[in-house]
Amino acid sequence: MKIINGKILSDSLNKKLSKNLFLLKKENSISPSLVVILVGNNSASSLYVRNKEKKALEVGIKSYVVRLDEKIKEEELLSVIQEYNERSDIDGILVQLPLPLHINSDKITDKINIEKDVDGFNSKNIGLLALGRPNVIPCTPLGCYFMLDHFTTLKGKNVTIIGRSNIVGKPLSYLLTNKNATVTLVHSKSLNIKKICSESDIIVAAIGKPNFIKKNWVNKNSIIIDVGINVLKEKDGTKKIVGDVDYLKVSKEVKAISPVPGGVGPMTIHCLLLNTYLLAKKRRNILH
Ligand code: GUN
């Protein structure tokens, strides 16, 4: 069994990105900048945002975190986004999800200018990806693709994606279809998930349920990417992060598997920084 190590892969991709950012500054006097908007005090979101900020600074991207009150009105949040849409010194805008329930997330993601939409969640960017004409590719799907592409060939392979969320499952199904995989997207209402998985070459688990994928769903040639980030409380009160796959048992039965933590998580952050770099160049018509 091989471990598809997202930490090692992201370290090497971040190094390459850091070099490219250095050259962009030297040759074009541009230092890309990212603004992350965090509404409220959700502890998981705060942790993600801190991790993003830390990595951004490490590779050489300017990162600003805007913390807004939980009770902010939708109109006010829309006008904050408009301000950053208009600011010429800002290359990427990310609004951390989930948002408080009184705010319509669709309205918010569609407000972000598609030229600064580092998450790729604006409906126009999702539509372009679905059509095979991508502008920005959402970070977690892109990270999954890099991991798979590093490890295997996708052309003609049967890939089952478990989970149809707008931020992972659906965009990943478009991306892998564009890359010539044969994609099955299963979800909570699907019948025969176990059979579909056991006949797949590749399984991507993005359902948000700990230990959901069991060892009798896989075979000796399965390649597994685990997108899940679930927090489990141990008997002694400590917290443990686990994925969607019953890792200890499944890892003994398959060809390759990505761990949690150290799998998709660091790749998602790499892709956010990569998207910021790519959009900074695109907005200024720098083509190399
Ligand atoms: N919340 C969980 N994942 C994501 C992500 O990729 N982007 C944003 N903006 N929020 C998230």
C-alpha cells in the first residue's frame, strides 16, 4: 500500500510556486495579494483561515484577513466585497464558508468578481468549468486532481466521487470528466454505493461522515482520496481529526490512500495560493 502524501506534494509545489512568485516580483514588480473574509467566530473556520494566512506569507503572497461580526447584514457584506472587487491592489477574494444562516451564500459567492474569485465558487466560474473552459478551478477539487495525476493516469479510469456538494463533489466531477476519467457521482440517495465503489479504480470520499467508507467497499487495486475533515472527541476528551474513510482497516486492503490529516488539506491551501498567483497574472495579461 502506498500513502498519497499531500503534505510532501504540497511542500514541493509550494516551493515551485514561491520561486515563480519571486520571479513575478523581480520581473514585473507584482506581489499578489489575497483577502480572506471571515464572518463570525466558527472555530473550525478560524483555524482554516489562520493556516491559509500562514502559508500565504511563507510562499510570498500578501494576505489580509477581514474579521466581521456574526450579525453583519447581507447588504453590508455585499458592499465589503464590492470594495475589494474595485481595489486594484487586491488579486484574490475568499469568503470563508459556511456563512451565518441569515446570509444567502449564493448571493455572496456570485458577488465576487470572477477575475478575483480564488475559490472558483461564482456560478459563472462553476459553469465555465462544467463546460470544459475553466477560468478558476475550486481549490479542493484541484488539489484532489493534482494528487491523482501525480500518482496515476486518469484517462479512461472509473472514478466514484462520494458526495455532491457544490464545493467539492460537483466541481470535481466536472474537472475529472474534463480530464477523461469516467465519473460516477454518488450521494446520500444513491442505491448500491458499496457495489459502485468496489468496481471503481478510484474513490474520492467527500461526504463529511467519519468512517463511512469500509474495507468491503474497496479492492486490492483501489486508489482512495479522502477529502473528509471530521472532528472526533476521544473518551479522554481530546479531539482527533479523521477523514471519511475507515483508514486503519481500508488502508490494509488498497493500492493507495491519502491520509487525514496530511492529505487533501495542505493541497487545498496550495491550490488557493496557486489560484491567487494565476489570477494576479491573468488580470494583468501576463501570459508566461
Ligand atoms: N469552507 C470549507 N471549505 C472551504 C473552501 O474551500 N472555501 C471556502 N471559502 N470556504 C470553505
